[in-house]
Amino acid sequence: MLNLTKLFFSSADDIVFSDKIAPTDEQRDFLTQCRTKIREYLKPAIADATVAVLGMEKRVEPRFRTQGSWSYKTCIQPAHTDKQEIDLDYGVYLPVDVWQENGPPAAMAKKYFDLVETLLQVLCAQERWTLITGSDAKDTCIRIDVCSWAHIDIPLYAAPLEEFSKIVERTVALNNERRSMVFDSVNGNESFEVLAKAIAQTWDDLDTIMLASRSGLWRASDPEDVAKWIRDQVVRFGDLGNQFLRVCRYAKAWRDFHWKSRGPTSISLMIAIAQSFEGKRGRDDIAFENAANALSTALSAEIREPGIDDGAEDFNRLNEEERDEASSKAEDLAVALRRARGCQEYQKHQALQITLGQLGERISLNTNLIDVESATEIVRSSAPAVVPAPRVPNTSAG
């Protein structure tokens, strides 16, 4: 049998699948610059309009947060650049001083959405970006095409001013404590790391978050629920947590290769993989095959997760026919990976072609990356056979 792991992930200098599907440093830098321009433009402009336009009692500044795949490290390059783009979610959070039983005043949602969209029209003209309007515009966010290969989605949230104040107070206190530790703690590095994590988690203190829609409605929405759940999974899987994230990226790349549009949502793939994750240290090929088997079952039905909104939402957005198709394709993936691993040493090229058929040309063509398993490794990588208990007939003594 063969070990295909180095086709997917390698700590050596080889450029393999995990490298080719990851955003480049140049792309990351560019999107970071775009994000900074959006924040620096919107922050004072929204604050200046909070009283005159939004009807708030005093001027408040919005806050901003990177969300989605960029926050939990599963963003990938598109497989079909003519149809797919890198997506960055950048949320705007407005502290609201008037909070009614069902959220902010109803009229504020439309005013808030129109205000930010109007401001972004000016910024887009300055930066030569394209603001998505008309029938292509989304109800739940503002979308900006910042280049030919990427867009930024900007959802607009509101939360009670009182909760934001608590976050600011907690962050200031932690920063003060961190500064003192630099001077008087022998274990300064460890303490610094603990505090840094605590500061990063201050957003968790927002208990009530409402999303403004283009149609003028507020809806309860906390994108951090998903991010927190994914972070919990990484912790739960321990030293296989990074492998879990890599396998999720492989699954998204497989999805993008087979569906230029539509297809299973990224979060549905991640939930289905996490719920049945069988990692294997040093064997991304086996872990990915196990994930494909799990997907073949999960994608044919509802996908709910009790750890996210108590399982209220079905994350499988596909209709019945699409679910059958997705399940079948996932089964094909699992079978193909198993066939490729089952090839002999002289069949490395065949194993490579099988893998290419499932994931496209971002799989390296270097057969030297394919290892041959030893007899011991074959035993270790094989699932134990389930042997029925022997039948013992009834006997009597005497």
C-alpha cells in the first residue's frame, strides 16, 4: 500500500496541496490593507452620523471584527478562478444606547444599512473597487469586489452599549495587568500568552447581537457562535487539531473543484467532519479518507450541531436531489482515496492520477512524494476487523 500524505501536507520545502490551496502572503497583505482602509474610513464617518442620522443620544464609534474562514483559518484559494473568489468577512459592530425588548429601534436597521452602504459607495469610487448592487446584492451584508479574485462581505451588527463598555473595561484591565507582568514575573512569556488569549476572547462577552438587513429588519445573529465552536473542536482534538483544520481545507478544495457554484456550504462540511473526525497522526491521507466517508453519510441528511445555537439550524442548504449528488460525490472521493492508497509501488503514477481526478491539478505531479508503507505501517493504518463472537452451545454437566 501507499502513503499519500506528502501529496497533501509536508514540512519539507516541497510545494504540495496544502500550500497551493492556501492564500499567498501577497493576497493576505492586500486584503489586510483593504480591511484597514475600510475600518479607517467607516469608523469616524459612522460615529459622526450616530446622532444626526441614527438618532442616538450621543456619538459612539463602531468596532470591527474579522469573521468567517479567515478567523478560524480555513480560507482557501478558489479552484475555478473564473467563477469563484476568496471571501473575507469583516463585521461592523455598532454600540447602541437605546435597546428595546426585541433589540434596537426598528427604524434604525434600514437607516444603519443605508448609511454604511452610502459611505462605502464613496470609498469604492476612491479605491476603484466595485460595490455590488441591484439583484446581486445580498440582504444580510454589503459586498465589495476589491479585485478580480476576492471580495469583502461587510455584515452590520448592533449590540447594547452597556455590553461594549464592559468589554472595553475588561480589555483595559488586562492590558494593565500584562504590562506589570513583563517586569515582575519570571514566567513572563507564559503569562503573556495566557493574557493575550484572554484579551482575544473579550468579544465572547457580547451576549446580545442583532444583524441589520437591507430589507430593514433586525435578526438575532452571533457569528462568534460558529467561531467559538470551531475553536473548541481544535482544542478537543488535541495534537490532531491542526490536522482537523487541514482536512476541512482539503474538503473545501474538493467541493470547489466539483462545484463551480452552489455545493455543500463550508460550515456544513466542517460540522460533518468534526462530528465523526478520525484523525491519524502523520497520515493526512487516511484522515481525509475517513472524512470523505463521514461526508458521504452526513450530506444526504440534515446537518445540525447542538453546540451551535442548540442545533436549531440545519446547515445543509442543499435540496433533496442536491444532497443525493453531494453524498454520491463524497463516496466517490472516499473510494478513490482508498483505491489510490491500495496501489503498489510500481503503480505510483496510477495513484497520482486517481487523486488528481478528485482534487484537480493542484495535486503535485511528483511521484517521489508518494511513500511505500512497510508491513507494520499497513497493519497500523488498517481498521481492526470486527469478528463475531463464537457461538457457544448450551452444555450440561453430569
